[in-house]
Amino acid sequence: MSIMDYFTPVTGLIGGSLIGLSAAVLLLLNGDILGASGIASSFVVAPKKTLVDNAQLWKLFFVGAFFFTSRIFVTVWPDSLNDPRLGSPGIPLVSSAGYLVGGFLVGLGTRLGNGCTTGHGICGLARMSIRSLAGVSSFMLSGVLTATICNTDGPIFQHLHSFSDEMDLNVYLPNKTSVIVSSVLGSLILAAGIIRLLMTRGQESATENEKLELENNKRKLLPAIASAFLFSIGLVISEMTVFSKIYGFLNMNLIPAGTWDPTLLMVMGGGFTVSFISYQWVQGFNLFKNSRAIDCPLSQNAECGKFNVPKNKTIDVNLVCGEVLFGIGWGTAGWCPGPAMFLAFSGYPYLLYRWWPMFFVGAFLGEQIKSLQNRLKESRTIPGPKDTSAPEEVEQTLDEKGFNASNSTLDVDKSYQEYKTFPVA
């Protein structure tokens, strides 16, 4: 046995490049980021906004197109998801509990850390984000450690994993019911997008700016569909929808056995390279001088179009802890949001009934934690002077007295009350 028996660098590089091209299409044409976890979690974190806000309409068409493409692939190329290594030494089967735990941790972690392998890995690293570098390092390290430690000799293996001689492999494969359920869910999302699009017609009372924004939102739909198509193709060609290609990389116990699979590195490398090139055409994110770099997405009206690219450079507790949790969930169940979405739409029951419901629970909890943190932060903010209508002469006198903004609120109020006793013309 050697690494080359499982390593598929060509398909990995081609598939990864297509994923990077998917991100490039969204960026250059729409000004948006390809973040699979963010797109998916928006349906439970902010469902009303996702379904009603015209600015979010492209997400409905992205997911709908992704569903449609995945079903075409499964129908035309049914063997593309086969995994001959599943259940072999080092490549265990994930139990029902493993899918529940993995989905929950991925949902919670990606919501706290604001990204996954696409958002931070393909898009964030490509724009040289130090925050994304910290995020990727966190989930890669925790993912590898989890998969490596949680093996046949690990104390919790029996609860999360099993082997083919202990479980029926057929329970992992699509069945008639799961295919119908996935088809209904995908069709509902696609129908919601079409209905929402039809509802945007006849808004004669809208202002000119509102009409321009609505037109821009409509212009995002075709690029979103193209991006979803490229994303799904890239996942299949790179075989990131095959469990052993993911777990075969994360489980470092396979290196001495000669069965380790580094294909994931080629996928990430191809995606990063294409995405990096796309950022060289965006003003403010290009590392190399480019006189043709654009400041407005190509499909958008220049008057109100803009790039929605994160600029946060803070490496905080939420980022590190969130991405570590994501990595643990990734190493437990073997799936991140992009491939998990493809397999769920293809009718794989364990992902459809276990992984995704718990992902949404985790994402919802993560959003509640962030909201609580924001409320606590606001409650600790020192309020300013109660009366902000002080005459100009009084404010100038306070400045002349050497007012220091770092003084406590009590001192400010006291000084202000003293000066307020003097008549002002």
C-alpha cells in the first residue's frame, strides 16, 4: 500500500479550481462571498429576512440551483458518490450519534467563527485575511486531532463510529422516502425564490434608489445560479462528497499505514489559487498593482452596487473557539456544510435526518450566544451625559477647563450641573 493508491491530485486540483471559480463568480459579478455555512444557517438564524428581503433573494436561487444540479448529477452519474473504502481500516462508519454530534458542533462553530472551509478557507485566505488564517489553522488542527484520536483505540469510538461488519451499509444510502423528502425541501426553496421574484414586480411607488437596488438584486440571480452550478460540479469532481477522501486526510494514523489521502490539499490549493486571482481585480484587496481593478461588481449598477467583503481583522475568542468546535465536528462526522448539502439533496438519510437538523440547532444556539454577548457589551457601556442639549458656550467652557473624555460619567454630570446654574444669553 502507498499514498498514491488513493491520492487523486488531478481531479482534486480541477475540482478545487472549479470551487474557486464558483467563489470568483459570486465575488466579481455580485460582490458576495461564497460561504456555505453562512448561506445555510441564514434559513434558521434569520428566516424572515432570507425569505423576504430582496437583497437575500440570490441565496434562494443559489440553494435552489445547487439542489437542481445535485439531483442531475446523481441521476446521470450515480456512481460518483460511491465510496469503496468506507468501513475499511482507518475509514470507519459514522454512527447516528456521530452525525448528531458532528452536525451540532459544525453549526455552532461556524456560526461563532463566521465561516467554514469555503468562507475562511477558499475566500478568506485568498484575500490574505489574518482572521481567516487563524480560523483555518484552528479548524484544521482540531479536525485532524479529532479524527486521529477518535480511532478504534479511542475511548469514545464505540459511541461515534463503527465498522462495516457491525452495521448495514445500506442504511447510509438514499432510499425512496429520503429522496422524496430531499426533493420536496429543494423544490420548496426553489419555489420560494421564484415566488419572491414574481412579488418584486409592479413596485411603481418605489423611489429611484429603491428601483436601482431592486434591479441590482435581480441581476445577482444568474451569477448565483452559475456559482451554485460550479460549486456542485467542483465538489463531485474533487470527490469531496466521498467520506473516505475527507476522513482519509484528517486521520493521521493512516500515514504509517501508507493509506493516507492528501487530495484535500490539492482541492484547497486549487480553490485558493483561483479565488486569489479574482481578488486581484477588486480594488482594496489586490496585492499587485492593477489599473483595471474594479470598485463595483460587474453585474451591479455603479450607483448603488458594492462589494460585501468582510474587513474584520480581529482574532477573538469567538473566532478561535468557534472554529475549533467546527473542526471537532468535522473530524467526528467527516462533513462540512458544502458536501453535506450536496449529499442531503441527493437523499442520504443520515445527513438529511440527523446532521442537518443538528446543524441548524447549533447555528441557532451560536447566534443566540452572539446576541447575548452583544447585549452584555451594550449594558456595560458607560452612558454619556443625560442632557445633550447644553448651550454652545457651556460646552466650550467645559473644554477650556480641560475636560478629559476618560473621566467618569459622574464627574461629567457634576461639572455640567455646576455650569448649568449660570445664566446663558
